[in-house]
Amino acid sequence: DVVAQFSKDKCGFRYGDATVMEAKRCGNVYKLKTVGDEVCHAATTSRKEPWAVVHARLGHIPFKRYEQLLTMADGVPRIADEPSDHVCAGCCMGKMREDNFSRSPEKTVKSAGVLDLIHSDVICSGHT
């Protein structure tokens, strides 16, 4: 666990026996300064993930887009299996929508008088 130790003019963050960060007090604000090397470290893994996991992590992209992404970017997670024909629940939820009003003249509904045709929001999520 990380422990914060406050004193009159600074705050130190300790992990075990090592101080990992310090924040100096300037008025009522603590300015954070890292202790030691200011080098960014990145961890990578060669472990392959199931297609369902990678598909969800990448925003539910289709497999063809995933193949394109492999050629265009470094560090794309690799998959352990081939995608199946199974349709993911997240993709189904994203496609549950009503179609737009038709723009073709033969399907256009025309009203004869005032208030013959009313469009309303039948699922109101909030109070007005």
C-alpha cells in the first residue's frame, strides 16, 4: 500500500521503504514532483487474448477492421482464436434503434389538417 506522510512543508508518498513521490507545499496547494528517474515505463505482454475480449476493448470493431489495424498500428493486442459467427451482446445493443423517417416521396405520410399527424417522444427519460 502507498502511504502519504504529511509534514509542515511537504507530503511524501512511500511504497514500502521507498519514497516514490514528493509534493512540496506552496500556499494551500501541494505541487507533486516525482522522485528518481522521470522515465516513462511501459509494460507489454505477448499473451494472446480471446477475440471476444479484444473485440470489446477496441470498441466492438469488426474483424476486417481489426486486420487493417494490425497493419497500421504497433501494439495491437493479438488474438488467440478466430472470431466465430456469434453476435456479441454489445453489438446487438448498439444496433437496436429505430429507422429514420423515409425520405422517398411515395412513403411520405401527409396530413390533411392540423394535428392529423403528431410525432412525440413516447419514452421520456426526464421531467420537463
